[in-house]
Amino acid sequence: MSIQQNKERIQEIQQITGLRSTHFADLIRVAQLIYDPRGGVASRVVKVNWLEFGIPPAVVETLRSLGKKYQYESPHINLDQVWDELPPETRSWFMANRSLLWEIEESFPALDED
């Protein structure tokens, strides 16, 4: 895919879904938290009921996989790449809950992401 085609695809995803790159960065940070809610601190014990955050089990599993894959990455990953990895249920949940993702992030100790 050419750079121009990639840009056009990103614009199409944004136009259709209403999601912006900041929403995708928030999703990656939440996925990283779901994969490792301890923030990489081995001695910290954190048990989380993700359903209390409104995240259904199937979405949790998808995001856990995504968090594992991008565990050490900047959350600013090409949104088309992330979008392609999301099954329909996770896409729907993401679109419906995009404005709540930062609240989930804020519920956990800060991670050194930059």
C-alpha cells in the first residue's frame, strides 16, 4: 500500500467511525493496562474486574492480546493497523466508549510511556 493509499484509508476510517488518532492512542494505553495492570512492577499485585469498567470479556481478551503485542510501543500506532486487528465486537465497543478510555487510564498508576 502506498503512502497516499494509507493516508486515504486512515481518513476513511476516521470519517466512517468518528475516531481520531488520540482515541486510538487511548485504546492502546488501555490495552497495555489490561495486559499488565501492574505497570511492569513485579511486586505490585493488581486484580481488576474489567466488567466494572464496562469492558465485556471478549473485548478484554482482544485488548489483552493487543496490549501484549504493543507492550513496549508508543501508543501512537498507525490507526489503520490497529483497526484491522479489532474484531467487530471490539470495534463497536471502542466506538461507543471512546470518550471513557482516558478515565480507565486515570484509574491506574501512571506508566512511563514517553
